[in-house]
Amino acid sequence: MTTIGIDIGGTKIAAGVVDETGRVLAQTRRATDALDPEAIESAVIACVAELRSGYDITGVGVAAAGFVSPDRDGMRFAPNIAWRDYPLRDRLARGIEVPIVIENDANAAGWAEFRFGAGRNARSMVMLTLGTGLGGAIVLDDRLLRGAFGAAAELGHMRVVPSGHYCGCGHEGCWEMYASGRALTRAARNALITDEDRAGRLRELAAADGGKVRGQHVTLAAAEGDPLSRDLVTELGRWVGAGIADLVAVLDPELFVIGGGVADTGDLVLEAARASFRDQLSARGYRPEAQIVLAEMGSEAGIVGAADLVRH
């Protein structure tokens, strides 16, 4: 069965034809206006029409950030797109004749890793996406966990610090405020003041990119070996590991897969997360320890996962 996966972001729509092995056979992209749902629908329909040429397409999976309805036919809420209790599947069905499934984007990426990537040999897996925020997906006993109301695995909004840093969700102390690109940005801007002598490389990168230091500058400088940036990424990795230890106490999966832009630092964030996890794991030495590994599917994960979920 050949299906199409659509990954809708705040600025672009990526789409691809995917076969049963997870291989992307063809791709296309469109720009999107996050404030215009009808324009998004038209762009998705145009992507499908373009990709269907030459392929026998049996379904379309659509991945988007936000809360998906339990029956996967629409978006209850999206943080970056103007969807509020929006019947997305019905709207898209006006121009797409094959079955359509709507899925959360982190769930889709996690499913791709589970089926074809780092988790392909596991039965229980948690995916953490360290981007601007912190996304998550949970697979237990070969099943994607969606929850009773379709909003499971919003892992970035676990509260880890009472009265901590304010989060865009409206609460304080969420995990993503300590383990994300947003957290790196905050830490780097503080370091420009508190650790001025070591912040030269970050100032250079910021000056060449509009003047304000961002999380991407930290990961780039860390990859170059900049000591301050490596310290900042290591501290973020400790927060990742601490949260993983809490999740293990609840879910007990065999594998954690780390993806997203922050994970581009590779072993630096991974080793810090592993060490912190081991330090904070309850009953260590008397239980098997979950593995923590890097994601393998890259930027195609959302497309591949959405396309494969149509078959399930």
C-alpha cells in the first residue's frame, strides 16, 4: 500500500509518497499561512494532487501540531495555526477522495521512529523532540498512546519546577522550559551577562544573525567545541535525563529516542542525559535500565509516520 504523508507546520507544508517500508518515493512542499485555514486546505489538496500522479494512493495521513480529536478527524486546538474545534478531515475530503487520518505531529514522528527508525526493534518507546519546545510520543506494547481525549504525550508540559520559569502554555515550571531550544536561548542570554569572559563565540554568532543569541547559536558553537556552549548543552541534557527518570517511574519503556534540533549536538546532550537519568533512577541496580538513543529518521519523520498511520 502506497500512501501520502503530510506534515503541516506554521510556515510550510511538507508532503511525500511513502511505501510500506517507510521509504519516501516523492516529495513536494508548499508555503502556508497559519492564519488562513482555507489556504492551508487548498495547499494540502494541491500537494496530494501533485503527488498522486504515477502512484496508486490508498490513503492520506496529515500530521499537525496541536490537540487532535479522539477519532482523528479534526483539530481541537493548535498553538501556531488558527484551528479551534476544526473539522479538518471533512474539509480536506472535499478535494481528496481516499481515506484521511489526522494525527498529532509528534505522534507521527514518534511512530516513524518506532516502525522504521531507532525504535524498530522495541515494543515500548518514548520519543522526545527537543526543538523550540519539547514534544513527545509514547508507544506501549506496539500501540501509540493517544489518551481518552486524544491529547496524551504532551510531555513538555509536565511540571518539573514549582513556580519555575513561565511557559507559553500559561503555567510555570514546565519541563520544556528547561529542556528545549527555548531553554537554551534563555540560558545563553543569561550567560552573556553572567559569564561574559567566555561568551565571545556566542556574541559573534548572534552579531552575524541579527544581534540576539538563540538556541541554534548555542548548538552550533557547542558542535565547534566552544566551552561555554558545551556547558549549556550539558546542563540541558541533565534536565532531559531527570525528566526521563520520572517517566520511567510511570511508563517503564525499554527505549527513549531523542530527536529535534537540539539533539544535533549528538553525544554531548546524550551522555549528559544518560548520566542524569542514572543518578535519578529509582531502585537502580535492581531493574533493567531503559536505553537513550538519538533519532534516525530526521526531517522526514513526520511525513513517514503520518503516511504509515493511515495503514493502522
